[in-house]
Amino acid sequence: MQEIERFFGNLFSSVINRFKYSAMDTAERKMRETIDEQIEQRRQKPKPKDQEDRE
């Protein structure tokens, strides 16, 4: 009986951990995408002074 309880306990624990880490990965990916979008927007709108410095 204890083996069955241990088996299901481990099974549920691993499923919960998988969902938790999957959610964390999704949040991290979304955060990186948002940062990349903000960087790209800033590159598209350079200040005139910055543009002169680059040329």
C-alpha cells in the first residue's frame, strides 16, 4: 500500500513540477520577447543626435 501511495505521490509531484517549470519557461520567453520588441522599437526611432554619431 505504501508503495502505491509513494508511486502516485511521485507521479503527481512530477506532473506538478512539469507544469510549474513550463509556466516559468513561458513567462521567461514572453519577458525576453517583450524586451526584444522594446529594443527594436528604440532602434527604429533613433534620436537625430544618435544618428549623426553613427554616420
